[in-house]
Amino acid sequence: MHFGRIKDMQCQDSSLLRIAIRGTLLIPLIGGVLPAIVRSAPLPSSAAAPPLNLGGSTLQLERSWERLNQQLDSLDTLLGPAPALDASDDLLTPELPANLMDANRPAEGPLLDDNSRPENPLALPGSASKDTPVQSVSLEQAVAIAFRNNPSLQVQRDRIEAQAARVASLAGTYWPTISVFADAEGFQSGSTTYSPYANNSFGFGALFAEKGQTPNLALTTNGTSVSAEQDGPFFVPAGGGLYAVANGVESQAGLELNYAVIDFARTPRVRAAEARLEQFQQQYANQLRTLQLEVSEAYYQLQLNEQLVRIRDAVVRTDLIVLEDTLNLKQAGLVPRVDLLRRSATLATDQEDLIQALADRAVSRRALWSVLNLPADVIPSAADPINLSPAWPLNLEQTLLAAYENNPELDAILATRRALALRQDETAAQLLPQLSLFASVGGLASVERIFNFSLIGDGCCGATFLPLEQVAGYDWSIGLAFNWMIFNAGVTSNAVKALSIQEQAATQAYAATRNAIRLRLERAFLNHEASLAKLLSARRAVGASKEAFRDSTLRYKTGLANEVDLSVTQTQLVNSLVNRLVATVDVNVTYAQLLRELLPVPRNPKQAVPATLTLEESSLRSAPWP
């Protein structure tokens, strides 16, 4: 393509280009202003057209051009003039931003499994690198990577695992609990015992009598004669007391058993947890379907934008070739200067479309990267060519019936309702009797030493203190505990009512979801058929537009057609190519939308997830429903 020749020829016509391009921005507005002026102008009295010239001069024509220039000047005042072309301007593609070109680099190779592993969930992206590789990935590979890497899906797996552990925990309440208890402690304490009154006046006997008091405690030498008298061992004189310090060690150990013999809330509690686990599993299966659709739509959008870049690039290349031919024809005097200006404007517009297509492709690559949760140093590119999905094997009625059967989105709501109903039973059981069995057996031992005695007054309580005491023993117990709450001010009944209302809300959510599924299926099914029909028309339009553009190009070069005809046929060709591309992608997208409602997926995260992207009628009968 002779870009230098184009530039040289443009330099010769720079003054007229500035005037002409300035006027082209006003043509749409002129088309709206002039008809209004014509309609408002009064009709001449006679049917004959007025003469073009007045008195054989060009005065009338000059006046018409003057009025037109005034209108153009008024429009320029409102809109502002268009930028003029200088002699240094050329018609080549402007330099594109470096970041845009870097994001649109071709793929360097396929995406390897080791390079598709996600980064640390808590890691933040580092500085951007211009050496980030662009690696191609197929649609099946993309779906498999998304099933493995997607953070939301991993959150759902963790929720299922946690709820399964909770179910196992609650199931253990059917068994008794056996616990071992043991403790040991050292201690020291000081205590003072003091009595301001004597204790010999209560008639407790000789053991409490004062010395010389009758009856009194006497000492004997031979069992018959009294040798002396003394205070009773438990006599406390008035004002007597004793201070002592005690320390020692004590410990105990044993076994304890508890068992809820009758607990009406236990079984509903366990079953509600199981229903909650089923809800999480159904949500996991539905999330697999949703993720499959997200990946498919992102992948198809990337395919579309990559093909649009190729189409827009081909259009710009064609514009340059046609523009060179136009310059040659204009130099030979075969076409007017306005053709050159129109082709220049067409080239600029198509260059804008190409730049936007490049930006769209870069964004689509990043969108697929986000869904796949790839490392930051990887840019994905579509490896698969655009191929039509196979024919949908079911009619609309069969599709609806198959979608409602074993639908995880609906089954998750049913599991929610079941969990709420069981929680009502669990809450209501709080007002029912509870009977539990308990038993324990254990032993104890202690050593206590008392020292640092200090008498107060005449002393006190000496017979009750042992300098060193060692104790060892055991104990056991068994029994039944009964509990029956008969009044709690409506706490239980209101809690049951709240759960019942939530159950009713879940019922309405089921109806809304059922209708939403039907609408999504019908929309996808009808759009799928419409896309297939549009694809047939688009294919015919492409064939006709190609021939028309070829004929128009030849006719333009031979002077049998003008630039307007060439531009119209070129626009039709571009539109037909884009329409065929869009229709093809729409067929695949609507197929993926239908597949989202019927894709057989496992409920258990431990089972492998098939990356199947087509639906066979037989697969519905042999689907791995757990």
C-alpha cells in the first residue's frame, strides 16, 4: 500500500480538503434544515419554474450560494467548526496506545495446567509487567479451570464440608457423654477461734464442765480412787481462743456419665441440619450450572471480539486500497474531489471501529481471566475457532419438563422449607418434658497440717485440732433428672411463628424461581431458534454483499458507478459479516443458556465435575443424581 503516494497527493489538495471536510460535518443538519425551509416557502403563482438566471446573468445562483453560506455559518456558530487538515496530515492509521497494543498481543502458546493454578487468596496483585504471556485456552479447558479455581465455588465447598461436620456433631447427641474429671490443689490458711463466753452452762455433760464443777471429769489411778480433777476436753473458758495455721494438699478424680433419655428436640435438630446440608449441596450444583454459563458467555464474547478485530482490520486494509485507487482516479480526472474526501472519512471511521474492537478484545480477555481466577501474570486467549453448537435435542415442552425434574435451584428451596419445618418442631419441643440420666464415681484424698498454735486467754478448742490429718475415700451417685418448662412468656410460641412465616416465604420463593426458570428457558429456546434462522439469512447476505462489493469496485474503477454506491455496498458487506458473526455466537450463547438449566452436575463436591458442554437426550436419563 503506497502510503507515501497518498500523502503526496493529499498535500496537493490540502486547501480543498479543509473546506470540504469542514462541510461534511454539517451535511446531516443541512438535510434537516433545508426541507423545512422548502416546505415553509410560498409556492409561485404560476406552475412554470422560474428561470435560473436573471437577465442572462448568474445573479440568482450567486444569491442562492450566499444564502447557503449564511446557513452554514450559522450552523458553524452553533456547532463549532471542524478541525482543518494541514499539509502535514496523512491518511495512515494513527499510533495506538502502547497498553492497548500490549493487551492485544497474539497468543504465545497453550495455557498449561501448572500456569492456571490460582494465587494465594489473600495475596494482592503486584506491579504490572509488560512481559505477561498471552496463552490460548479452549472452552472445555476454561470450564474445567473455572470449576477448580473459582473462589465462590470453593466457598460453597467449604460450607458443605462445615455443615457435614455439624450434622455429625449433632448425631452424636444420641449417645451418652462420658467425661473424666480430676483436680488437685495446694492450700494454706490461718484462722482464729475465739469465744467471749464459757460453754459449761448448757448441760452438755462432764466433757464440757469446768474444773471443780459437778459433775466433773476425774482422773483415776486404779479405776476406783480419784487422783485429780480437770476441765472437760471440750470446755471453753470465757475469753478463750486459739490461732492456728493450716496447709496441705487435696485432690479428687472420677468418671461422670450423662445421657438424655427423652429429648423431643434432638431428632428434629439433627434432621434440620441434614436438610440444611442438602440445601448447600443443591446450591453447589446450581452454582456449577451458573458458572458453566458465565464461562461460556465470557468465552463466546472473547471469540466474537477477536473476530471483530479481524473484520475491522480487513475493512481498514480495504479502505486503504480503495483510497489509493480513488487518488489515482482523481489524479486522472475520472472522479471528483468529493470522492477522495468521502473515502478519507470512511477510512477514519473504520479506523475508529478497529480501535474500539481492539479495546473490546482486551476487556474480554480480562473478563475471562476474572471468571477463571487465573494468576495475574497470565492473559487468556481463545484457542477454539467459532463453531456452531450441535442441535438442541428437545422441543420446548420437553425442555421445560426436563428442567423442572431434579432441578438443584428448586430442590435447594425445598430443602430450605424442610429445614424450617424441622426447626419449628425443634423449637416447640422446648415446652415438652425432658428426662436425662446421670451417674458418677470417683475418689478423693487430702493431707492437712495444722501448726503455729497461739492461745488466746485461757485457750480454746484444743481437742478439735489434729496436727496432721490424712483423708482418703470414694463416692458414687446415680439418678434421673426431669425438666418440664410450663411457661416462658410466649418465647417459644413466637419463635415457632417466625419460623412458620419464613417457611411460607420459602414457598413463594419456590413459585417465583419456578416462573423465572420457565422464562429463562423460553427466552433462550426462542432466541436459539431465532439465531439459527438469522444465521441462514446472514450467510446469504454475506454472499450477496461480497458479489455486490466486487461489482461496485469494478464499476467504480471504470466510471460506471460513483463513490456513494461503493460506500453503500462496502457498508452492507461489513454489516453482513458482523451480522453473520453475531448470529453464530448468539446460537452458541443461547445453547449455553439452555444447557444452564439442564446440565447434569453432581451435588457432592467430592465427585468429579464433567466439563461437558453439549446435551444428549440419553444423558438426562443417566445423569449422576446423588
